[in-house]
Amino acid sequence: AQSVAQPEDQVNVAEGNPLTVKCTYSVSGNPYLFWYVQYPNRGLQFLLKYITGDNLVKGSYGFEAEFNKSQTSFHLKKPSALVSDSALYFCAVSPLSGGYNKLIFGAGTRLAVHP
Amino acid sequence: GAVVSQHPSWVICKSGTSVKIECRSLDFQATTMFWYRQFPKQSLMLMATSNEGSKATYEQGVEKDKFLINHASLTLSTLTVTSAHPEDSSFYICSARVTGTTGELFFGEGSRLTVL
């Protein structure tokens, strides 16, 4: 079965420190990969995507993610966390089998950045 | 970027009534829109794929007669929760992709339904 795993329910980081939010996936073929962020009672905002090319993808608000095909991972990173980065982060994959139309979401990781 | 608007943001209704949620793509055309449901502290569950001018495609386990979807134009899809019950209370989110593109979906702000 196709799935996305975000192994950490919550990540705690001090402001100014680097952050990593982990994501691994189990999808056949070469899926498209995404990160979205959700603030309380709001929809999802697109952060970044990987379709092809350079394994390091840069996105909105200083976030970046590294695609690792051998480890089937797509971890989200930021060199220096801000308190305003505190939110719920979702990793998602769009498999070829769905014509790249459907998104399969991970369970989400809550990022808490402390002053 | 592309903007997707949902209305209403919040709705409270009595058990047994029906509620309609609208999803509009404001500055682009969307042949396909997607409806998700999100339970508290959980991920998004795809309910159905809404196709302009044709019937929606429902995911396994989603009741077609309970969650009616209509996609009458390239910028509007509606989700109607019929005969709502308290267990239908949830956060409903729509999304859309610009027609003819692959890649990211643009999400609405979500609609929180509370059934009393």
C-alpha cells in the first residue's frame, strides 16, 4: 500500500537553531513530493515540491527539502527557526499511479519553536 | 499564486439538516477539485475528486449519498452534507490544481462543520 510516514508527532526547536522535519514514503515509481504547512483552523499552504532535477529544493519562508531516492525520504529543513514557523507540517506524495492527480498525506508533524 | 476560496468558514447546524460548502478557484480554472476531511489532530483524508461536468469520483468508504458533490463550472465545486449528524462534524478542505498543469494543489481555508 502506498503511504507517507512522518515519524515525529512533534518537533521542538529553539529559535535560531536549525530544524528538520522528517518524511519517508512508500510509493512505487517516481512520485512528486510536497511539503505543506497548516496554521490553526486554516487550510494548507504550499511550501515546496520536488518533481525532478536537483535533490535539494528551496521553497517558501526559507524552507528547503532534500530528496533522497535510496532512502525514499524527503526531509524538510530550515537553517534558522523562527517562532512564527510554529505550525503543523504535512509531507505529501503524488504517485504516478494516480496520474499525479492525487495527494497522499502523512499524519503531520507539529513544529514548536521556542523563544 | 492561485487562490482557492471556501465558504462558509464556520457552520453550525442541527442534526438532520443539510449543509452546502462552496469551493471556488478565484483566479484560475480548475477542471478538477478535491475534497478532503480532517479530523482533530489527524491528517487529511481524501473524500472525493470533483470533475467539472461529470460525476465525482469517491474514495472507498465515502458515502456518495451522504456527501453530494457538484462541479458545475470550471471555478466552482460544492459539497453538500445531507442529513447531517454529529459524527459528520469535521474540518472540510477543498483543493484545486490549475487546469493543464501538474504539481502543487492550492487549498482553500477550510470549512468547520459542527452538527448539534
